[in-house]
Amino acid sequence: MSDLLTYDFFKNNRKKLFNLMEKQSIALVFANQSMSDSNLPTSFQQDANFFYLTGINYPNMILYLYKGKKENATLLFIERNIPELEVWLGKKIGRTEVKKISGITHTNYIDRFPAILNDHVAGIENIYFSFDRIPIDEQLTKQMQIKRNIQEHYPFLNFLNLNSLTDKLRRKKENVEIECIRRAIEYTKVAIIKIMQNAKPKMKEYELEAMLHYEAIRKGEKHLAFVPIVAKGVNASILHYADNSHQINEGELVQLDMGVKFNGYSADISRVFPVSDKFNKRQRQIYEEVLKVQKEMIKKVKPNTSINELHKESVKLLTESIKKLGLIKKDKEYKKYYMHGISHFLGLQTHDVGSKDAKLESGNVITIEPGIYIKEEKIGIRIEDDILVTENGAEILSKGVPKEIEEIEEIRRNCLK
């Protein structure tokens, strides 16, 4: 982790959460579980709420926040170290490192959790959990198993949804969080430009994807924000295309939708470029319409509007564009060519927490991503930027990523000389 997110940031997040909690309550926040029972290395990504409150990127822990009538207490349950496994996996995180990262001074071992909860339960009325949505035919997570056990043993407790509190906190970004998103965007920008500069006919989509992975890893970021989309031609009409295995050919467009993470915070940017050195006439027509709508929609981003309100405006504008392109005659037919939302919140998760009916406020970060998808013409164009809501409107955080036709064509001409 960089020096941007210090333990003061995580301590302040916990303080804000305590302020929202009811008195005589406990909040339990679970780290994600390790993904493998073997001793082989695995890729691990932390639960967003747990990271937001601790900054710790280790599995199998429980953050325990106790709010009494007059005082608060914070305790982190960690795993015991197993000396025999150190040669394979290294040491578990210890008290010193916990304090250095999170500012939490009190720890205990996770096998002590039931006894300590039992000691406190007589003095509390409420317990906060993140309520996972798990299909009924899937196995319960460790967190949900613990929740069920607590409900069975302490039926007098009120179970409250922790997400209703953390969502409010996470939606409004602090300056350090915005800087993390800026860094994620910068890394993503470098990768997108690298792809535009090096993509040539007969390459495979996955060769372009590899450039993104390289740029992320060489910056020390092992995790992308999501599975990247590198979609040539007709593949771009599949909104969540992820195969990335087809050959790109002269005359086609390539749709990129990708993001790198920085300190856990995501970028999410979409760009389109021609495999040739320029857009053809029809490609240019469609691209110009999408770009025009995107610019108009960014102007509409401001406090006290909502994502759903923005979406309704985008439908009006894109419907006119789709009619202008000769694709439909009746307004209600627009969904054949524009079938997704205009925006989502962005943060520790790519589709971050927050209701699309909630009024935007300064400090929110959202995307603006109109698109037109014409399967019969083998064209899909989505242009997406990351937007900071400010007191007076909006700032385009990803403005450095080329999206003007002239910029893109200049890059492509230089590539294909």
C-alpha cells in the first residue's frame, strides 16, 4: 500500500461508523476468507467494507466494534501463527503490523471470538452484519454461518444491516480516496494509450489485454478493477463480452472497457479505436453521436440530481441520435441499440455502493457511459469517463485518456506508419 492511506484514514472511518451506530450495539465486519485449502499461493482480494475500516489485506479476520452507553471499543480478531506453515506461507499478520496499518491497538485470536462475544452480549441490544445475497442452492459463507449461530443462541438481539451505514460513508469520497482513484485512472490511461499505439491487424484481442496486465503489474498493482473487455467488431455489441480471443482485422473497431486498481480503488474507462488508421464514414457518424451525448451528459452531472435522473436524460438524447442514424423510427425502439444504464458509483468496487435514486453530492465519483450497439453492422461504441461530483458541477477525472477522433486517429497513424 502507498503512503496515501495512513492509519489515520482508517481510524477516522471507524469513528464515523461509530457515530452512525445505535448505542448498545456491536458491528461485525468480516475479512474475506482465503480461497484455497491447499498450501499453494492464491490470489486474494479483501472485502471492501473490511478494507475501508482497517486497510488490512489479509484473510480470515473479524473486526469487532462495540458501542456501549458511554464508550466505544475496537478489537480485531486475527489468526494464530502456525510455525510449521511459516516455511510455506510465511507468518500470519501480527499485532505490530495490525497497529501500523490500521491504528487498531487491541487484538485477540479468532478462536477467542465466541467467548468474547458471549461476555458482551448481555449488555447489547443490536448487532450489525453485512447481509450477503447468496442463492439458496449455494453454501453459506463463513460470515453467514456465524450470523445464523448468533441468531440461534441470542434470539433477543436485533439484527441490523451494516451496509445501510457503510454505504453512506463510502459513497462520499475523502480527498485521499479521490487521489487513489486518480492514480488508478493514470495507470489505466497508460495502458489504453499503449494498446492504441501498438494494436495491429491480425493480432488477437488477448494480446491487447496483455498490455493492460503488464502496465498494472509493473506498477505493483496485481488486481484489475474487473475482467477487461477487449472486443473487436461485432463482439462489442455484447455488453459484458470477456472472451477476448478473436483476431482484430483491418476496417474493424475495437472496444476497450478496463480499469486498474490503486490501493483497492478502481478506475473504469471505455474507449473505442479503429484497427485501421482512421474511422470510416459510418463508424465516424456513430462515434460522433455517442461522444456528443456523453459530453452533454457530463454537463448535467451536479449535486442534487440522481443517477436515475441522468439515465432518463441519456435515453432522450440517445433516442434522438439513434433516430438520426436511421436505425429506428419510433422512440420506444431505442432499447434495441441502447440497453444499459448511463452511470454507476465508483470506488472500492467498480460498481460501488449507492442507490441510483440517491441525490448526488460533492465527493461522489460516478461514471458517464453512453453507448450505441448495432449488431447488424458489427459495431458497438461506448465511451466512458470517471466523473467527480463537485460543489458546482463535475470534474472529468479521466480527461487525459484520448477520446476525440483526431487524437485517436493521430495515434493510429503513427502506429501503422
